[in-house]
Amino acid sequence: MPREDTNPHRAGWDISSRCLICESKSLLELLQIFGVPIHCNTLWPTRESARQAPKGDIDLVFCTHCGHTFNRAFRPASVQYGEEYENSLYFSPTFQRYSEQLVGRLTAEFELHDKAIVEVGSGSGDFLRALCRNGRNRGIGFDPTYAAPDSTPDHVTFCADLFSAKYSDIKADFVCSRHVLEHVADPPDVLGAIREALLRSARAYGYFEVPNADFLFEGGSVWDIIYAHASYFSRTSLVNLFETAGFEVLRAEPYFNGQFLGIDFCIPNGRPRELLPVLPPPGLLPSVARFPRLYKGTVAYWTDRVHSLTAMGRRVAVWGGGAKCVSFLQAVAGSCPIPYVVDVNPRKHRQFVPGSGAEIVPPEFLAQFQPDVVIVMNPIYRDEIQVTLDDLGLGSVEIESLHAMAEALV
């Protein structure tokens, strides 16, 4: 197989726009995908409405200066978040364990006891409630998709709005945000408002979490390329962003089997430090340069695989009704749609996936459907899924993982 050309003076390098993080013009064109669903986590009440869901284009570019990747075709006005947006993973025991461990670490390391906590993009509020309950803290969560439950603790409140500069007068001892920063068109602007809130405290800390672009480019999952992600943060670009915004980075490392990238930070004491840019590691650029081949090869493999299974009359179901599922079905199903997607989140059941129009069903439905093959969107949940299939008397069903093929192509 021929080696990928990574010479910046050859074709493929773009200078018509600037990086969202460092404003460099040294951009490598990676991938264009047309007509993908804009909202992966907004489900639809009918199959037809799901197939007619709004679509947009992806024009992925990589900044060779700071290691940041972004969608040059992203249009913020086309992305609207409301109460119908549903992306909670808390119904999974695997994800619950991870979140509980994270709450314990943050509480211990930052002494989160009787503190004021702000969460930016709090979703259904599960993480913020856990942080406040664990350390008897006071919390306020910001999220335009928040729908008030029947009751919530007196020490936790929620605001159904985006966090912005108009809320920067709020005093916070700790600010957290998980899987929000990749959705915004201007990350430095968001961090500026957060810094103002933290400056009101004597010594304030924070934790942000985003999908890990290093994992993506190393073959982790090509299906994480979705329209709603304006940005794809490598460790390098995330550290550069926070330091440029005036924070001191305490830790930046992968979590959740490498799929997530977390960063601990604080408001620095004393005089501002002289910051030197963190350069992308030598191995990152070759991984990025071969990503277009990885994406196309993976899509080709799974398109052929799905069509082959369908032609043999085998019943196929997908497990996991999140963004990966939307991306996967849009790319490979084509004229051989997979009719059902299994998800443990009851708020998704009997809704339909944008783009493909597949129906989301509870695990118990498989006892009726009797699939021959279950394609697992995220291999980290494979053991959990196998236990459920065994409990349903479907232990002999073949399980296939999307990740395995990507590893073979790297």
C-alpha cells in the first residue's frame, strides 16, 4: 500500500480559512461528507419524518500548527438544541461506573465540599447532582435542553439556557463541562466567560471533557465524525486552548478507554506565566494524514458487510442509538436499511433515527425480533450487551464490533 503524502507544500493543504483555536492558516484538508443529519441526538416520531430530518455537510480540516481539527462547513445557526434533544448515557451500568469514579476523583482532588459548582451543558443534571450530593455542594447547571423533573434537590438549580458572558457574574469555585465544547463554534469565547466566573473565587478549579481526537485518528471510531461536532480536540489543541484563555492546565489525559479527553485546570496564582505553544506530537500528523483512507476503507467494508448479511437473509440489529449509530446507518445502510436499533435509554424507545429512519427499541424487543447478528456501535459496552442477550435467551447471537475493522485498517 503506498505511503500517504504529508508534505505541506503539496496538494491538499488549504490556506483559505483559519484555525478556530490558534487562527493559523496552515490547514490540511481531510474529508468531505455531504448530506449528513444535523442533529444526531434529536429523534423523530415517525420513520418518514426521520428520513426528512435536516442535513448539512462536513468539510474536515486539520491545523498543523496546534493540532486542532474542525468542520469548516459548520453553521452554528443550523444547530438548535431543545427539550427534544436526548443523549443521556446514564442508563448504562458501564457509563454509570465511569461517572461515579470521575465524581469521586474530582471531589477528592479539588476538595469539593460546601463549594459552588457550575456545570456548562448539564443535560439531564445527573452528573451535577452527583457532584453536589457527594460533597454537599451547591450547584447550578446550564443547558437549553433541560426539562425540569418532578423534583430536584434544593441545593441544585438549573437554567434552560446556554452559558455565556451574561452569566459571568455568577461566583463559582468549580466549573465542569462534559461533551459540550466540541459543539460550539467559538471555544475561546466560551472559555472567556467561564474565566470571568472563576475569577470571583479565591482559588477556583475546573474539569472539561471532550471526545478524544487522538483516539479517532488512531482508528478508534470513524463514526464519531458528525455535523454537530464543530471541533475535534487533540490533547495538544485542548491544552493550547485553555492556556491561551488564561488557565493553568493541571492535567490532560484520556479516559473511558481512550475515547474521552479530560482536562483539569485552574486560575493561576500570581503573575501570568510566559506560555510556549504545545506542538503536536510527531506521530499525530501521519495518523491524521491517513485518516481519509481509514474512513473510506471502513465505510466500504461495512457497506459490503451489511449488504452481504441482508442478501443472505440474516436479521441484523444495531445496538446503541447515539451519534455513532446515526453516522453508521447514514453511511452504510443505503438501500438495505437495518430496521431496528436497540438502546437502554427508555426516553428513546419507539422514536426514529434521523437519516436512516430506523426504529429505536428496548432490549426486550430482540426476543421477538430474533436477530442473527447484533452490530455494537461502541465496544466498551460489549460485555454489558452480552449479559443482556444471555438474559434474553439470545446468547448465541453473533456480536460484531465496529472498532475491530478500524483497527485492521490502520
